[in-house]
Amino acid sequence: MTAATLASPPLQHDQALSLRRLIQERTPRSVANADRHTCPTVAVTSGKGGVGTSHIALNLALSHARAGQQVGLIDAHTGLSCADLLTGSTGYWNLEHVLAGARRLNEVILNGPEGLQIVTGGAELHALSKVPDSARLGIVRQLEEWESSLDLLVIDAGTGGHDVARQFAAAAGQIIVVGTPEATAIADAYATIKRLSASRESKLVFLINQVEDEALADQIAARIRHTSREFLRRDVLAGLAIPYDTTVKEAVRRRRPFLDVDPTCPASRSIGQLARRLEEWRSGVTPDSSWIRRLWATIESRQSP
């Protein structure tokens, strides 16, 4: 798929319909097995800040929610959370308070548009290793129960240069590494792909944001794929691009997702295509454990002498 393909996709209602059909074709979750359900997970990360990971994660999650899925979004930025600001939500409580025992997880979930469930302060999960065993198991259980109620969990992991972001991303089934056509962003994106290439159970996806030259975007994607295969022995799904769109700035000003501000703008249409491609790529793949269990296994392994 080329950047040009993503720049001129069909109308939004057709996109939502085709995504809904893809979702319905997957094996339905039975009520009897609900306690063993593990939902697919997508992490969005980058090599540097300012390339739009929060916008991609939020609008991707919203696209799936519009298609009828129960979707959760964890804002795991190491600094200030963005998901609540970008959706006009107001919430004081976050995961930091869950770790401290002041609130339960279901008390800090924000209600976003289209029923999207948002949890902020996700980066605080790295502090799980400092929580007493009895309390930590309870927190993991709460997160796992939340996951089991979802059809998709999206993690905004922030900048992959931080250990916490890499751990959050590596635990996901699909990892989207976001870059822009700028040379520094491309170099940082490749460095992030290199750091995450050891996560063999995860599918890596390279996405170029803020694209104005489609031909250049195609060349960049091809170069990243070739370099990753040649030097990392790692296949990277690429060729995806999100065009530069002034609607994104307008959405920030209005504190709404750009998919909500204008479902037919170029960025929204491209997000719809991205959602469908991700759904196709994970077709027939069932996670063997929850995201929080995989994350916790990584945290524990780093604690081992």
C-alpha cells in the first residue's frame, strides 16, 4: 500500500462499515469464555516527541469504537497526559491514585466519545515494582479484568527513547512506530524500531505522519523496510501514511479528536484505512496472555539479578 492510496480513501461511512464487517468476521467472544478473553493490543510510539503519537492513538481508538467495538485507551506518556485534553475530558484521578490505593481502576476511567474508555497516567505503571506484592497483584487483576471486557486496547506509549515507553510498547501485539518526513524523525524512528526489534511476538508497523509529498513518503517507507530486513532481520509493515491536515490543529483548539471534528478530512480518512489494515493484519491471531501480564513479566525480568 502506498501513501497515495491512503490519501484518497472512500467516504468515512464506507470505512466504518468495512471495518465493522472485518470485526464481525472474527470469532465472536462467548459469554462462557469471557473470563479468559484476551483482547488485541496496539501500542503507538515514536523516536522523538512532536510527531503526533497522541493524535494517532486517540483517533485510531475512536475509529474502532465507531465501528462498534469496546475500546480502551491508556495514555502512558512519561510527562503530561494528552488524551483527556484532546477529548475535552476532565478527570483528577488517574493510575497514580490506583497504585496508591486511593481509587479503584473503574473509578479513574474517563468516558470519551463513542463510549471510548480512557485511563490517564499510564506511565505510573512502571512503579508497580515498588508496590507491595499483595497490593500489586490486586492492581494487575483490576487491569486484567478491564482488558477482558474490551475488544481492543490502545496504548499511547509516548517516546520510545524512554525505558518505560519501550516496555509498554513491547508488551503489545502490534507496535506502531510514528515518524515524519524530517530526517531526524526518520533516524529516531529507525532507532526505536531497532530497540523494539527483539519483541519477536509483536508486529512492527512504521507510520509516517504529516505527509505532504506522497512519493517521498513511499521512498522513506521502502528504505525503512529494507534497512530493517537487512540489518535487523526484522520485517516491518510499512507504506502507511497520514497526510498533513489543518483539521488536526483545529481539533486541538476545540479539544476534540480530529475524527470527531471532521470525519471526512484527509487525516480522518487515512486513520480509517489504518484501522482496517491493522484489523486485517491481526486476523486469526489470539493473544496468549493479557497486555498487563506481558508488561509485568518484562518488569520482573529487569528486576532479576
